[in-house]
Amino acid sequence: MQLFKMYGVSFLDSEPKNEWESLAIAQHHGLPTRLLDWTYNPLVAAFFAVEQPSESDSAIYAMPAPMIIDPYRVKNPLGRGSGVDIFYPRHVNRRIAAQSGVFTVHWNPTKSINRNSIDKLVISKSLRSNFRIVLARYGIHRGTLFPDLDGQARYIQWLKT
């Protein structure tokens, strides 16, 4: 994490205010962390469920929010909590804002989530490509969820292929 903060800061519009924000940015850009990406927007969840080509059904998982972390009270995101908690990040970058980002914090990363309250919504493999087209019509696509040149280029590439 220290290396990400050292090398990544030059790419940020503003410097993170605490360790939680640094961790959220790192997670959103592909660095493995104890955070797991979620969204509170079901259309965004549907997009990520069907974005990659697959011959299988897709799934969206939904769960009620467990304890919500106050990053100003709980200073250390790698501390000794227990179970799984929720972290609502400040909109520290455009991706987190566009994707309605929220994270679960996994205090023990070797322990899997075992919650009876998690709902699984299945999108049939026969509906995957149509789902992506309908979501794009509603403005849910790479260009809006990744609001940068890479996101726009990938969206245009998808439109043209």
C-alpha cells in the first residue's frame, strides 16, 4: 500500500484524506486489498455482471448493509475488526462516484462471507447480450462508469463491434 501511495499520488486530482480513501482508490484501480467492490445501484451491478463475454449465466449479489465504518473513528483499515463491515467512501475519484461505489471490509481476508441474508439474482446466459444493450440505452456503459479516455475508448470499441 505504501508503494501505491508513493507512486499513485501524481495521478490523483486530490490527495486522499486518510488510509481508507487510499485503500478505496487502490482497490478501484486493481490493487488487491481487503475491500470488495459493491455498488448501491442495481443497474451498475447488472453491467458488471454481463460486461465480459461468457457462456454461463451471470449473477448479482445483494445484501443488507452490516455495520458501517466511520473512517474518522476507525483509523486503521487493516486493524483487528471482525467479520465484514461496510465502508462508504467519499467520492475521491470519478470512478467511485460514477459507479456508486461502496465496499465491504473483510477484516480476516482468509475467511469467506457466510451470510444467509445474501440474495443471488441470476441473469440467464441467453439474456446477457441484450442486457448490455438495454443498460447502454439507460446510460450504463464503460463510457459513463469509467469517465476517462480509456472508458470512452472501450465504449466506442464496443459500439463499433
